[in-house]
Amino acid sequence: MMVVFEILIKAAALGALSLLILHQIATQVREYYFYKQNGWDFSIDSNLDRLKIDEKITVYNLNLTNWERFFLFRPFYIFIMIVLLGFMIWASFQNLPS
């Protein structure tokens, strides 16, 4: 019974992180097309990061400009989450019986 519970917890964690990565990638793509349509004018805010999930990513407001959020923060954040997902998948197969 405990093995089933452990598998469910791992699957839920992997699924949640995968969905968060997909959400951030989709937001990055939508922002790319928004700024491309507006002539790469970063003085216009896309308001695509005003969702509750994006507000809860950081503990406090980072006061990032649109340019910093688009080119620095979100790509680095997506990369970090993909690395974390890779480590989680790798760790899931470390204790399997031979």
C-alpha cells in the first residue's frame, strides 16, 4: 500500500511541475507574439504575468521591467524548472530494485 502511495505522490509532483513548465512556456510564447506585434516596444505591458500562479512564483515583487522579465527572468526560470524536473525523474528511478 505504501508503494502505491509513493508512486501517486511522485506522479502528482511530476505532473504539477510539468504543467507549470508548460504554462510558463506558453506565457513566454504569447509574450513573444505580443511584443513582436507591437514592434518590440517594451514600454507596453502585456499583462500576461498577472495570473495568480505567476504572482505566487516569487515571495515578493521583483520590480522587473518588461524587458528583464521577457529576456532574463522567465527563460532562466523555465530552464531551472526543466533541470528540476530532470532531477526528479532521475531520482525516481534510483531506488528501483534490480
